[in-house]
Amino acid sequence: MTDADLFKRGMRRLASGVSIVTTIDETTPQGFVATSVTSVCAAPSPSLLVCVNREVSSHGAIHRSGTFCVNLLSETDAELARLFSSSVHRERRFAQCEWRALTTGAPALSVALASFDCKVQTAFDVESHTVFLGKVVAVELSHDAIQPLLYVDGRFDALRSFAPSAALT
């Protein structure tokens, strides 16, 4: 059996895009930072999944509302990601930026690289997490071509451009 700490240390080496996953619980917006978001398929019906720790405060709200919105962050959003990943100052999370509702009512970040508004199709538990499979009902793209925010080795970082050192032979 693999040690959980060794697994976590290994996974920290996998650079991941950073998203804020939001939902609306009656009239209260909720959200958290996620790096465990992936596309499932584009056709015939676009869908994606997000893995949510059941300890996250938004977990129950996603179950109750049956909706969530995945907002992809840009490299300029590191402070917003830190705010949404902390349990301190939750009341300030949605006051920092402009948010709007797309189809489901879950908050979409106006400056997100992309926002995917989803209805939960299915949810299943895997150990400490729930995997939510969402049918994408609306997509909104940013008009700016900005670099994505990444999470690697326990920190938020930007994607760096690089020049190839030599042509492959």
C-alpha cells in the first residue's frame, strides 16, 4: 500500500490549472479553489467532472443545488485563489471581483479565462471526496488571451514560455 504523504508529495509535482468552483445555496454564493477538474467529453453533450473533498464547505451546497460553475483562473488571479483556498475571510470571497449568473445561477467570474456552467448529472463518493459529473449548459470565454494560473509544488505560479534549445534529430 502506498503511503498517503508520499502520494501527496508526488502529486504536488503535477502542475494543474487552477479553478474556482462556485455554486449558489438558495441565495448565498459559495465557492472553493480546485485543481481536480477535467473534461469528460465534448459530444454529444459536453461534460466535465470536479472532485470535491466532503470537508469543503461548498460540498453540501453543490449536492443541494445540483449546479456548479468552473471558473478557470489566469496568472493575475493568484490572490483571488489564495482567498478562496483559505477558510479565513469567507465573507470577502465574492466581494473582490465581479460575478454574474449564467444559466444555472451559480456565480461565473467575469474575468475568468473560461466559465463552464454545469448541472450535476451524477455524483459518486470515492473515499474522502465526491466526484461530481456535470453537464455543461453554458460556456463563457474571456476576450483576453491571458496565461493560466497553475498550482505546482504547493504554490500558485504562472506558465513560463520557453524557447526550444535544439531541434530534435
